[in-house]
Amino acid sequence: MDSLLGAAHSELGHSQIAETLFIVLAGAAVFVLSLCLFAFAIAFGSPLRRRLGQLASPDADATSWMSQVAARMSQLGTRMLPRKKQERSRVARLLVHAGYRSPHALSLFYAAKASVCVVLPLAVMLASPLMPRVSSGQLVFYALVAAFLGSLVPSIWLDHSVQSRQVKLRVAFPDALDLLVVCVESGLGLAAALQRVADELAVGHPELGTELNLVNAEMRAGVDRTQALKNLAERTGLEDIRGLVALMVQTMRFGTSIADALRVYSEEFRDKRMQAAEEQAAKIGTKMIFPLVSCLFPSFFLVAVGPAALRLVAVFGQLAH
């Protein structure tokens, strides 16, 4: 009897602790959300900030509310940047590779990450009335899991965006290289050739066309051609473009013919693509083992061994009788 009472008291104590933890987490989430809303309200309602924004840009009245929210989110994310410079540089490089070159991209990313970490647990807690059979301890666990997933989702999305954009750039690079060779061999200079290639790729491959347009814009703004090409390699993060940029920089440094260098690189790139295709074709035999074993062999054994197995069952059945 005493053991049963002790177990009941301990279970009651655990449930009280879980309920207290749930109340504390819910209160903290509501407090953080209220603080964010209050900060946004103050920022939007401040006449000083509004006047400074109008002085900084005459067309501030035409700015959409989404851009204003992005600016406030950027200010919020600035306070949440990691202390390690290496981590900030890594995330900023990934954002550039994904195509986000805004100076506020890094702070916006961390602001979105913090918002997701707060919103998902709060959504779980607000949905608790719809789950009456879930205990307080389980609800707290679900909220913590939601916060953990909220910290991972933005990073996963960023990695997916980088891979998707690099695939598009990699697909567009052979066409751009062939067009660049043709333009340079026809007598165009490097800047004019890059501009013509960018114009041709604007419809079929807009990602690479935009990057080449940015290279031309940097050249027209006074940036050295070598630095502009190196910036292209850093923005894309592709080894193929990095090799092309290194070749062009070396060609301009030693004063050799750009057309000959591009022609040689184009032939080497075609050989590299052919070798990559042959490598993929050579791997097909190994990759086909698993579908054959899992799909074809069971059917083969069923057809080949099935009748013999049925006959053996029939024979043993007769012997048993």
C-alpha cells in the first residue's frame, strides 16, 4: 500500500514538473513573440526613422511593406549573428553561392532562423487544445523537437539552394564557353565577348547570364578585369569556372592570345566531360546489381524454382496421407 502511494506521489510530482515546465516555455515563447511585435511596432511608428528613410531615398513612399519588414528583420538578425568570424564567413559565402548578394542577406538569414525557432514551438503549444490525449511532458518534448527542427530547416534550405543554383550554372557553362570562344575568335574583345554571351544566355540560362552581366558592370565601374573575373569565380563556387578564370588571368598576365587559350580550354573541357560521362557509364554495371537482386532475382527464382517447390509439396502431402 505504501509503495502504491509512493508511486502515485512520484507520478503526481513528475506531472506537476512537466506542467510547470510547459507553462514556463509557453510564457517565454509568448514573451519573445510579444517583444518582437513591440519592436516592429516601435520601428514602424517612429517618425524619426521614417523621416531618415525618406531623406536617404526619395522614393521611400513607394517602397513596399515587405521591404520594410525585411529591413526590420535585418536589424533584428544583426544582433543574432554568431561570434565566430569563420562561421559568419562560411554562411555569407553560401548565401553568395545561392545568389543572395544583398548586404543584409546574412542578418536576414539569421533573423529568419531565429523566427522559425520561435514560431514552430509556439505553433505546437497553440495546437495543444487539438491534442487532448497528449500529456504536458510530451507536448514540451514536441515543442523542443520543433525548435530543433526550426534551427535546421533554414540551413538545409540554404544548402539545397546552393546545390540547385550550381547545377544550373554547371549546365549552362559549356554553352557559354563555346559562345565565348566563337565571339573572341571573331574579333571581339573580352568585355564585348562577355556582354554578347550574357545577352545570348539571358533567356536559356539566366543565372549565368546575370553573373556575366555583373562582371561587365564591375569592369565598367573601374574594377580591374582580373579582379572582376576572380569575383565571378568566388560568386559561383564552381571549379570549372574557377579554372577558366585562372586561365584567362594567366593569359592576360603574360600577354598571350585569349582566343587560343579559350580554344585549348574548350577542348580540354570537352575531354573532361567525355571522361565524366564514361565514368558514369562504367558505374552503371555496379549500380544495376541492387535493382537486379531486389527486383529481378526474386521473380526469376519464383518462375524457376516455384513449380519444383509445388511438386515437392504435393509429393510430401501424398506421403503424409
